[in-house]
Amino acid sequence: MEVVNLTLLKEFATKHGQARQPLRRWLELVERSTWSNHADLKAVFLAADYKNGKYVFNIKGNSYRLIAIVIFTGKVVIIDGVYTHEGYNKLRL
């Protein structure tokens, strides 16, 4: 999969150093994937949730949340945001 908006990952990892390695691992898994559908994604990320057209990935257990739009036909993952658990709870998804 091609990942778009990597700047959001880098900026978040700079502010939250403990997220750096888990985000790097998430990115490696996504870039190696070739998902065709929801089931393919869930086979790699069991805890990923689908809400309002976006996927929510738990990062570092449940410490951080990454929100992304996945376009299966184009093999593209667009990062919409990365949040602390507390920051995510303030969102209205």
C-alpha cells in the first residue's frame, strides 16, 4: 500500500517519542500489504475499527490512535490524523 501524509506521522513522533517505534512498525506493515478489502486489512490489524468511512488503528496498545482513509482499489492509505488516546476521545467520529 502507498501511504500518504507521512508528515503527520513524523510530526507526531517528534512530539511523542514513545510513539516513534510503534508508528514505524505500523508503517512497515502497511507498506508491505496489498489489501483488497476490509477482511484483508483486519487480517493484519485485528483491532482496527471502521467509523464514518475511516479506519482507526490502535498504536502502542491503546496509547495512540491513527485515523486513515483506505482506498483499496488504488492501494492507497491516506493518514488523516494521529492522536493520543485522550486527544482521540475528544474527536467526534
